[in-house]
Amino acid sequence: MAEAAQTPNVAKAGGIMMASLFLSRILGIVRESVINARFGQSSGVLDAYYNSFRIPDLLFFLIAGGALSSAFIPVFTELIKTDREDEAWHLFSSVVTIMSAIVTVFIVAAWVFAEPLIRFYAHDPPMLAETVTMSRIVLPGQYAFFIGGLMMGTLYARQVFSVPGLSPNIYNLGIIFGALFLTNFVVPSAAGMSWGALVGAFLGNILLPWYVMRQMGSKFSWRFDTKNEHVRKVFKLMLPVVLGLSLPGVFVLILGYYANAYGSKGIVAAFTSGNQIMQAPLGMFGQSLAIAAFPALSQFFAQKRMDAYRDQLVRTLRLVFYLSAPVAALMLAGPTEIVRILLEHGRFTAEDTARTVPILQLFAIGIPAWCLHPVLMRAFFSIQQSVRPIVVGTATTLLFVALCVGFQAANLPHPMLALAGSLAAIVMVVVMVFSINKQAGPVDLASLTSGMWQATMASAAVGGAVWLAFSLLHKFGVTSSKIGLFLGSALVFILAAWAYYFVTKFLKMPETAYFNRALRRRSAPPSDG
């Protein structure tokens, strides 16, 4: 009974994170809609704005920002769960102090050399001065992301998921506020979004978690302890990521580099818009369930309960694929309707939609793989293994680069870069599944592949029906007006969701149990208490 009481409630945590990240992705889409309506793709302003984030992104990659929290959480969790709280806070204080010094040095260097770095990356863009200005504005926000990731890691380890889930929402609201209001008062006007991003980064990633940590009695003091065994363990886990080229870490950088090479206005913005829409299911399903399962996987490993670890991993992977596969099918079947509803407003024209649609479709092919990746990465980090996934990630990154070079050498159109990313992501996830099977003991691959196959077949059937429905709506002119487009698309997508649920329920997929419980709770009579 004691052991059961100590088992983390992954379903509850997953629900909290899914709701938080769902809101974040909705705000992300609203953000893209506002930005595109304000400037449009053809002006080149958005190309400059998006290029301004490449140097901060490169900084995040060079210091392995994502790996920092992933390496920190298992060690911190192990100390907390084994009643060594003072050691846990000593670890936190030391890592924060050390990383503050490192990140500050990198930010200053990137600020100074922003112009030559951007000129190299963006192939001498026409709006170079504006790009450099905006890049220097957002650069300090990287400190908030690095240190905020550690602060949120302490909350995850103590099963607090609601507060970290608010951070990306605050960040998105900052950019939206900048696009709607600050752009009217600064030069260049697009820099208003940069200032909004900077303020949102510090509010959501530093001030909010700092306030909650203080309320929970967390301890912090500046200390530069590089000799502590737990500190060394964190950086040892993180080192392979620094030396590797994990595909998700450099995907946007590489994609932007080759997209810039085409030299046409709007292409970088089109890739960014397509990627942002594709990222919605990744955040809602992949990242949310990965974050929710991570403390549980770390705890099971610390307690040497590997059967529970493998069971939790397979159930999480099946659920992520179950949720992401139909979304990929919908984006393949109705990309024009999705882009028109989400982005075609203001200065975002039908021409911009036509530029974005094929990119979104080819991104959609890799959605399930992109969603599975964060779960698999955390599966490795939870058993304090970081070398193997980075080797796999580096190999698939090289594959991605080779595909990009090959497609451009063959004079294939620019949307093929999105296909290159999808293919590389699929290869990466397949290899990682077999690798974790060897590393953590035999997982139930039969159950995993069976669930994926059933979800794929159900998604394909529903996707075909959606394509037919949109063809009929278009034939009869229903989607010619904005109201008809919205109402018709909403009806099609709702019916598609129910159809997918009933098909998978007919196939007796256990994942439908989550929705059965939700439906029972909604239909249950109110309590008299």
C-alpha cells in the first residue's frame, strides 16, 4: 500500500499538462494569426523577425538548454525521493549559479557578434539591420529559459505541473501584446514583438516559478560548487548532448538555413507558420505526456521498479501515438481549410496560404514521430542515460542535412525540406524505440506496434472521409465564405473525432478508456454533498 501511495499519478499530471499545453498551442496559433495578419508573408518583415530568433536558438542549442533540465530532474528527483532534501537544494543552487555564469557569457558574445552570425546564417538578408536589432532584444530572454527550466524542474519533481504549464502561455501573450500594441511605438515596428517576447520570457519562466517555489519553502543560495558529486553527475549526463547534434535541437536552425537559400520572400515565414501548426499536437500530446511521465519514470528507476517503468513507457507511447495519428491525418486531408481558418486574415493572403499548405502537408507526415520523441528522450534521461539517444539524434541530423542537400541539388521545390524533416524524425524514433528496448530491458514491442498499426488504419480511414467531405463542401461552395468555411470545417472535424473514437473503440483499443472515463464524469449526476 505504501508503494502504491507513492506512485505518481501520471494520468492526472498528463491531464494538467495537456490542458496547459493545449492552451499554449492555441495561443501559439493565435500569436501566428495576429503576427501574419499584421505583416503578411510577402513583405519580408516576418522573414527578418523569424531570422532574429536563430541566434538565440543557436545559443540554446550550444549550451544544450533542453538537456540541462532533463539531466537535472532525475538527479534532483532521486535526492528528493530518498529524503536528502538539503542535498537536493545544494544541487539546485550550484547548477543555477554555474549556468548563470555560462549563459551570461554566451549571451554577451552573441550580442556582440550578432551581425556576422546572422549574415552567415541568413545568406545576407535584405533586412539585415532590422534582424540584428530584434535578435539583440530577444537574446537576454535565453537566460530566463535556461534558469527557468531548472526552477520548473524542481516543481515537476514535486508533482507540481500547473504552474510550469502557464509559462509558455505568458510568453505567447507577451508576443501577442507586442504585435497588437508595441509595434505601434517602436522602430522597426516588428521589434514590438521582440520586446513582448523578452518580457513574456522573464515573467513566465523566472518570476512565476520563483514566486511559487518561495511559497513551497524552496531553498536557494548562490554557490559555485563544481566539486559536488551530484553537480558533476548532472553535467556528466548533459555533456553528450552538448557534443551531439540532436535533430529536434537543431531542426529549426537547419531548416531555416536551407529555406533562406531559396532566396524568395515569404519562404522562411511559410516554413515557420507550417512548423508552428505542426507543433500544436507535439505540445499538446507529445510534450505534455512526456513531462507528466518523466518524474514517474525517474522514480520507478530510482526505486528499481523496472517492470513498472516499462509498463508506464509503453502505455505513454501508445497513448501519444493514438492521439497524434488522427491529427496528422486531418492535416494531410484538409490543410487548405486549416491554414485559411488559422492564418488567412489581414495581410495574410490566398497566395500566402498556397505557399504554406504543401509545407504543412509534408510536415504532417512526421507528426506522430515528433510527438513520440520527447517521451523516448525522457525515457533515456530517467534511467540517467544520455549518450545513446544523442548518438541516434546526431546520426539522424546528418541524415536530415544529407536529404536537404540532395533535394536542393536535384532542384526539388522548397516544400521538400519539410519532407526531409519528417523522414528523419521517423527514422530517429524507430531507432530509439529499439535502443530503449535494449537499454531498459524488453519492453512490450508487440503491444506498441499493434497500437500504432490500429491507430494508423483508423486515422487513414477517417482522413479519407475528411478529404471527401471537404471536396463536397468545396464543390457546393460552402467554403467560399469565411463563415461557411469555419462552420463547415468545424462540423467535419468534430464528426471526424467521433468517428475515430468509435472506430478505435470497435477495435478495442485500451486508449479509448481515457475518453470513456471522461464521458462518464460528464454524464454523472451531481453529488448531493
